[in-house]
Amino acid sequence: MALNESTNGWSKHPIAGVVTVIARAIGAAFALFLMAISIPLFFIPLPFGLPLFVISLIILAATSTRAHTFITTTLKRFPWVWNKLKGAFGE
């Protein structure tokens, strides 16, 4: 399943639509929480900050269409990074 793929008609029901919106909001909040945790981890000697930041970027891009567009256009400016991560973003 690609990032930000439609729910294939699953969210046409009102209750299912609310569940979808809540699940995406929780996913975005969780990704932002992981991103906030990863910033202080950049400064410790153990390499936890960068992988956690990349994971949070992928989760945020999966839950938000606008964030997905912003993240992918920013990463495309750096081809050496984009070539390594484009598979994770469904490209």
C-alpha cells in the first residue's frame, strides 16, 4: 500500500470516515512526537537521532498529504538522499 493511498471506499460510511480521520491524526501526532524526541538524540554519541528522525518523516508523510508533498519535494532537492529514500515514500 502506497503512502497516502485512498481508503478504497472504506471511509464512505460516516463512522468509518471518523475512524480514518482520528487514525491519521494520531499517526501525525505520534510522528511529530518522535521527531521532537529525535532532535536531542542527535547530540548523544549513540546513533539514535537520525534513524528515529527518518522513521518519523515516513510516518508523517504516510498520514498527511500536505506533509508528504512537502517532504518529498524537499528531499528531491538532494538527489543523493532522495535516491536512498524514494522507495520508502512510495515513489
